[in-house]
Amino acid sequence: MFYGQGQGKFAPRQMLRDARGEVILLEAGMQATGNYFFVKGMAKIEKTKDGKTVVIRHGKRIEVPEGKQVALTGIASTAHLADWDGDGDLDLLVGEIGGSVYYLENRGTRTQPAFAPPEKLRVTAATKKDDARASLKRTIKAFFARAAAADETRGIRAPGGDAHPVAADWDGDGRLDLLLGCGDGSVRLYRNVGTRQKPRLAPAVALVSPGNWNSKAEQVGRGVRAKLCVADFNGDGRLDLLLGDVVSLRRRVQLTEEQKKLKQQLDKLNEQYQKLSRDYVKLFRKDAQQAQQFMQQKMMPLIQKIGRLRQQLPQEDQIAGHVWLFLRREVKKRP
């Protein structure tokens, strides 16, 4: 959080804390997988005098299990503040790279927030009476509107991960709905079929179809990793969508005869790299230390060689981001 000080100035950053005064973490933050000990969040690694590895994470010292290599990682969280439960203060909605959306209730006040432990937002299960009909409706919507048919009653999952939640009264019924930007570039709507104070989310409906990672520079299309802003952009009283994305733009390049030869060399090196990558994954599953040596001795020299060749060729791909505007149209009622 960067607290505003007025006149475009902000206080130094500080990490949000929960009601216990602990730094907010969406998950336990530590996981032993294979040969690695993954630590999520900000942390430092130290070696003790007796040769043990210790992770210092938010003031706590954690000893790494013997034989495990420590790896620091994050979950690419995106945060949105909204009065989700209608009690007058601001709660926290957070999306993460895996596609889940977490709700952290503010049990304090608007000026002194105290957040509860994170819980996953989920779709409200249909009643037994409506199971067959609800299932059929979801299947039809999934086919025609490209809404995911996956069961989200245990937790929402954004297709392609990279969940970006935004709360807004999309249908104008006085209750906050959930709009979700997804890793595949799509936007999904989860209508609140509960009350203002106790939201219950209906199955997803696709508002925007998935995008594509690759696009031609001459004809730019929507990309992926949709990030949202919901606002009345044109002042007509209806909420519109602003959507940010990321895309790889490819432009046509005329190569000289010498450059064509270099391109052929580059293609062969890329094939070698793909094979080495597969070998690395297999080795990593057996022995992480040997895999690291394999990376340094076999893969890194090849990566450097590929990099030098690419510098001699004109750039075909460029990573770019765009902002797309979706204006809400008036729905005309049938006579």
C-alpha cells in the first residue's frame, strides 16, 4: 500500500497486514517439492556456521530441510479493494497466477483495516432440484459463450491463470458482481445472486472471448493476461470495460542472403535447445544438483550463442501491451 499524501505524492510503501498484525500471505508460503524447498513471498537466504541453510521471511527464521535446495518465488498477485460484504468498509479481493481468487474480509474499520485470513471465492452450488437444469445451462453457455465448464464450486479458476478480480455492480441490481480478467485474455462475469451483505456467485458467463499471444504487427489483435478497469467511460450511465493485455507482435522482415544463412543456424540451435530443455526436465526430477550443473555446462553456452546470433538478425517479434475499450450498448427491450 502507498498511502496518498495529496498533490500527487505518496508515502513509502508498506505491506498490508492482517488482523493479527502478520503480513498477508495467500498461502502457507512454503512447499517441499522434489529436490526443492519453495518459499513464496519476500525472503532472504543465509548459511549458518554449521552449514545449514536458513530462510528469513518477514522476521521469522525457517530452516530448510536437509538435502533440499531453496528457491524463492511469488504468485503474481493482483489486488482490488471493494466493500464486498456491504458493511461500509473496504475488503480485499486478490487474484493469483494459478487462477484462484481470494477474499479477505475487513473486520476492522475503513480507517483502521484488519483483514481476516484469506478464503477462496467460489461459485455457489446449485440445489439438488436444479442440478440437471443448471448443468445443462452451464454446458450450453460453455459451448456458445466459451465460458469454462469446469466445476468452480470449490474455488474459482481463471482459464490460463493470472486471475485479476474486479468488483462492480455490472447488472445494476444494487449488488456487487465479480468480473475476472484471465490469463487466456478472456473476461468472465460471476453475477451475485445473493444479497448485498452475503454475496453468492452464479456460474461464469464470458463477456470477452480469449485473446492470442501472437499477433501480426500489421493487424494487431487482443493478447492475453487481461487486466481490467470497470468504469462509465463515456458518461452514458452504463458501465464499460477497459482491458489491458500483453501480446507478441510479429512483423514481416526481408532478410539478406547472409541473414538467411544465420537464420538457418539459429533454427538449428533452437532445436538443440528444445532437446536440452527436455533432458533438463528429466534430470531435474531425479537430481536437482546435477540438473543445475547440466544447465551451467550445456544449456548456458548454447543460450549465449543463440543470443549472439539473434543480435545479428533484424527483430521479428516485439512484446507489447495495449488497452482495449468495450463500450456497453443499450439493450433494447422487445415490444
